[in-house]
Amino acid sequence: MRGKSAHGAHPILVVPPEVKSLKLKLAMVCWRDTREARRAVSDALPLLQKTQQVVVVELVPDESGRDAAHGRVDDVIAWLKRHGVAAFARVFHWPERNNPMEKLFQYGADLIVAGA
């Protein structure tokens, strides 16, 4: 999530008030090939480097986009690996009419990284 200031966008970490610390066992990178997503992953790199497992997820609205999505998430995983982060990929078919957050929250990630 990003906030706006007089100097442009910057990262925001939102933590529920009852949380005393971040576990950082599983981080989920919600990927779309956009400038915002690239910036979010770059800004989150210090936290991702401290996380035990990282999954890069892309949701595709139809099966025909699955191969291209795998190529995109593989590029993200290669970039993360160059920065010391081991990650794995998941590409899911998820029709646009459905709320993608339902699928994403099933993972139970401690940290979700997404562009906005």
C-alpha cells in the first residue's frame, strides 16, 4: 500500500492494532506487470529478505493467459533470487467476476506485498 506526500509515493506498512510483531514466515507478492507492483516489491525487499518463504502470485482471468503469467512471475523470482530471496510461483485462474482477495487470503500470509 502506498501513501502520497509532497515528494511522491512511498511505502506504507499496515498492521492491525492487536499484532505485537511480524512473524515473517510467509510473504505473498501479488504480481501484476505494472510500475506500482515493481516499486512495491523493490520497496519491500528488506522485509522479503527476512522472510522464511516468499510466494509470487499472479491471478489470470482465463486459462489462455497462464503461460504468459508464468513467464512474468519467473522473472520476478529471478530478480528476487539475485537479491538473496528464495521464492516460488503460483499462477491461478481466477475469473474477473470473482473477488481475488478470497483466493489470496487463503494462503494465510504474514505479509502481503502489492502495488496500489
